[in-house]
Amino acid sequence: MCHLHLADTCNKTVPVYVVNQAASGAQWSHLVVVLHNYIYRRWFRPYRSELGHGRFLCKFVTPAGLGDRGTGPFATQPILDTFVAVNKAVCAQVEQTLAEFSTLDLDSEYRRWGAHGRPQFYVLQPLFRALLVVVCTDAFEHRDSGNAGDMPVLLVRTGEEQGLSAPISFDSIRDHASSSYGENDSAVKTTLETAVDFAMGLEAREAAVFGLKPDPAAAAESEGLTARSWKECFPDDEPPRVSTVRLVSDRNAAQWGWCGDGKSMDDHVMVEIEQRTARMLGRKSEA
């Protein structure tokens, strides 16, 4: 595992496994954009969501060799065991790579991480070990990010719950789950909307008990660029010892609304990308 894959896996809350090798390239491309746009817009809160060091609700994983497995009646115990085993192997590889990077010389290999190259601020989250989401491309049916919430998905408990504040239970979403699978109801079939909200709830639960890991304030303080920029703007004040997203009050956040490059990127660039991949999928279907 290279440092780029390592950084993309750490600081994510849960993995989302997208499976079905029979999908066309156009379908894959469009589904990835739709899933990203839907999940990002449901998860992100302007001036509140921590985005530093690659933090996000999920990482998409597209494992080879799992074929047509995911959300349907083929979610048997052996198949669930396969997903759990794959996730365990991914986590083990991340831990091994983190250990290898910790032994490297700071002035050589660490520089490959670029401006965010501080491995101590990349953490394999306990929830990433404990819970995963499975999306099957057969359930896609040409949805877009506006109506992707009702797409059927599978939520799977892995049993790896070390480091969590409490065990994971699906009791709170029983009314929104159409089926249960596996030993001790280790998996439930539900909607993408319910799965995302469930993961967000667990993310908030763990943060309330343990705080965010890595600590955003410590990570921000460690970045020399952040400190230099602050001193240039406020030469008489010490840089803040809190995460920069927390410097905006709720009142100012409500007054200002979401603005800046991130807003422009989501409103225009990501919309255009989704429209483009939809057109490509349409042309592929007509061919």
C-alpha cells in the first residue's frame, strides 16, 4: 500500500464497498460520482465539518473478485464473512504501512506526503474496522444524487469493536430495515439514506466520548503554513489552539451561509461532472 492509498483510508469513518464486476465503465463512473455527491452533501456541515487530513464519512472500495454480491438474497453468511475478511485485510495492510512509515527518515520518505505529510495525524478509525456498507451496482437503476437516498444497501457489523465507546446495534433502525442477515443479525438491508445517517450518528457518538482523532487542534497547530498565515494576518496574536472550523460562531455561520471555493466546487464542478457521466451512461445504454 502506497502512502496515497494510506492517506485516503485513514481518517475515514466507514468503508463503502461497491461490488458487481459486470457493470460497465460508464456505469461505474456515474455511480461513484452520484454516491460521493449524495454522501458528501448529507454529511458536510459548513463551518463545522472537519475536513483536514482527508477526513470524510467514508472511503469507497471496489474489490476485485467479489462479483455479483451485495444487497440481495445472496447475502448469505459465507458472503458476509467474505466482506468481513476483506475489510480485516484492508485494515491490517493500513496498520502495517503505518508502522513502516513510522520508521522512515522524516526528511526523505515523509516528504512524499506533501504539505499534509505527517503520518501521526492519519488514524485508522475504530469504526472503520467495525462497520461497513455494501452497495451493489444492480441496485443503481440510473439514480442521481438527488434521489440516491432510497438505493438499497447492506450494513454489516464486523465484530471488530475494540476502541469503540459501546457496541454497535441495529435496533435504532429496525423500522427502516427490510431484512436481516447473518449470525446475530450481523447485517441489515436498508437504504443509503438510513445507512449514511446511521454512520453519522455513530461518528458523532464516538467523537462525543473520545473527541475527534486525530485532534484537529493539534493537527492545525503542527502545520507551519497555518501558523505563518495567522501571524501574517494577526501579528500581535498567538495562533488559536482550536480547530479553525470552530472559530466561526453559530450566529455568523447562519448569517454568512456557505461560501468560498468549496461551495463553488460543489454547486458547479461536481454538478457538471455528474451531468457529464450521466450523458456518457445514456449514450452507452443506447449503443
